[in-house]
Amino acid sequence: MAEGGGERPEGEHERRRPQSVYGVGDEPDPRFSMANERTALAWMRTALALVAGGVALISVASLADMPRWAPLVGAASCLGGAALSVRAVRSWARVERALRMRQPLPAPRSLAMLATGVVVLATLTLVLGVIEASRP
């Protein structure tokens, strides 16, 4: 932004990346843009927690006497975290583009993806745990 507010100097918008987001439309209200960024960062923290939990499970499983399938659950958690981080960036870009184009905000999809992933991971852990417990 130009000093003291107002419009950007000529060509300044071309330096902002990604161009697929910043190269379209007009500058939105900064409050909305920053709220979108905070939301994306919250999704990134959730993704990082999934990856950290997966790494912890894999590490502990290699040190402790845990079932052989435990690292698979850890790996699934890591993959889920990676997928969620990609989803967070794509969602941020979609919303930012909509704000800049003064269009309705796109429907959120990440929450359903996360919920599905957690249910699948929990079910996998439960099934494998029951199988492990039923062994003589």
C-alpha cells in the first residue's frame, strides 16, 4: 500500500505472489483478508499436529513393544496432515480470490475432509486394536 493508505503504486501488485490470487480483482477489506489468513494458519496448525502425532507414534512404536500395525496408523496420520496442509492453502486461495472479485465465499470443504479422516483413522485404530487384543 502507498504510504498513508490509498492505492498501490503502479506495478506493485505484480510483485505479490501467487499471481493467481493477487493478480485478479481489487484489494478487499484487510480485516477479511487477515481473517482468511488466520483461518488458513489454524488449518496448518491442525495439519502439523496430525504430522507430529504420526511421527510420535512411529517413533514410540519403534522403541516400545507395540503392535506391528502402529507405525501404519502413524503414517496415515502423517499423510492426513500433509493432505490437510495442501487443502488449507487451496482453500485460502479460493476464499482470497472470491474476496478480491467481490463474489460469494466458496463453501468450506476442509472440515468435512478432516472429520472423515479422523473417523477413518479412529476406526482403523479400533479395528486393529480389537484384532490385536483377540490374539492369544
